[in-house]
Amino acid sequence: MTAPVLMGRGFVWTLLGLAVAATVLTAATAPFVRDITHLFPGALPPTPYWVPAEGLLLYVASPVFAAALTIMVLAPGVLLVLAKAGSTAGSWSSVVAKGFLVGYGLRFLSHSTVKLAGGALSPTVFWATEVLLLVVAAGLLLRRWERDGIPRPQGPLRRLLILALVPALATLVLTPIIFWQDFTEDGLEALEIGWSLTHYVVPRFPSESGFMGLGIGMLSMAPPVSWLVQILGPVEAAARMPVVVYLPVLAMVLLGLAETGEDRKVGVAGEAMVLLVLAGFVGVMGYSATYDAY
């Protein structure tokens, strides 16, 4: 059996630097993205997909925020998955997929602990949690690397570009829909249940029981919306931006599934096909003219 290739010092510190930079950029660009949601309280401009007067906000701050947000969401989980890897780390696709789930679970547990202790999930608490999770994950990664070394995940590094480019491009293309399109009933419910996690461990509706009509899908959807509520405030984009985070994760999962079970490697053409399929799905759902997309 061939010995696994271990991560070098430069590679480990590059991963940590990207995680820190993504967290800082997310916090730094959030106020500008928040401003985008309030640009056009009335009628939209004649060409809402091209508004050069607001170019810095729409075509610089917005895609940078989307890319940084995605990497920030993934960073603690990915670092922990790498820190706990066995003799092999698997593929980058599996590391990203597992990292997303680990980060999701850790945020849910840490935020729930604050609320069970009688507190509330405020922006200050949210960012303190993000810093704490990142510091702990980075510390465990460095400890494992210095003690045993860390096997480098298999697969081309170009796939990591998906994590930044896909959310950035999706945000650029869908700018009017993400920031200015009126909510449907489902969109308003998504914002409400995400906002409710400011005080509750389990999402609730503003009704007598709080749980009427609350489905399993809504339970899993609410935490990411609540994260965006803390970052951007209770605006439409808070309920829609999680989609741009899911897209690159879904792309990595599909690529990983395509390479499972056989000695098969998906090349650039296969990666492009996966991204085109996702783009088609988002386009159909995003631009559906009916309330019932089915």
C-alpha cells in the first residue's frame, strides 16, 4: 500500500489563513451587503441586473461576501474533519461534505447552549461563537499535524475553487432575486423560523402553538437562516443566501458520489457538467413564475 501524502507546513497554514481571512471578510463586507437590501425600497431600476452606479456594492462586496461566507461556514468543520482523519483523509469532496455537517452540528449545539442558559443569539454571541469554533478547530488541526502529520485529501485542488467561485457567481447572477424580490409565503415563513432561533432552540412560528405546519424540512432549514439573520439582520437576503452556500457543497457531494465504488476520476468536463446541472436547477427554481414550482 502506498503511504499517504502528508500535508506540508505551508499547506496547513494556508488552510488556516484562508479560514481566518474568510471570517474577517464576511464580517467586514456584511454591512455593505446589508445596504444592498435597502437600495430600492420602491420600484426597481429599468435594468436591475446591471446597475453600474452601485457597482462596488453589487459586483464587488456582494460576491466577495458570498464566497467568504461559504468558506467561513465550512472552515471549522473541515478543519476538524482533517484533524480527526485516520490513515487517509478520503477525497476533498468527502471532507467538504462531512465538514459542512460537522460545522452545522457544532453551531446548533453551541447556539442552543447559550439559549438553554437563558441567553439569546445576538450578533455578538454569534461572532464570538464563530471565533471560538475556529480557534478550537485550528488548535486541534495544528496539534494533530505536529504530532502525527495529516494525510492530504485526494483529488485535484481546483475543486476547492468551487467553494468560492460558485457562490460568488450565483450571487452575481441572482442579485435582484436574492436582495429585492418580494417574498412568497414560504419565503416569509423561512425568515420567521430562522429569526425565531434568536430565542428558541427549536424554530417556531408566530402562532398560538408555535409549531403548526412546521415540517421536518423547515427544522433543518432554520439554523442557516438564523446565522444570516445575525450577520445581515432580518432581511430577505437572510432567508435566500443560504442557497449559495449549499450549492458548492452539493456540487462536491455529487462529484464524490460520481467517484464512489469504482476507480473513476471525474475530470474537468465532468465537473463542468455537474455545475451546469446545478445552474439549470437554480435557474428554473429561481425564475419560476408560479408559486407552486411543481
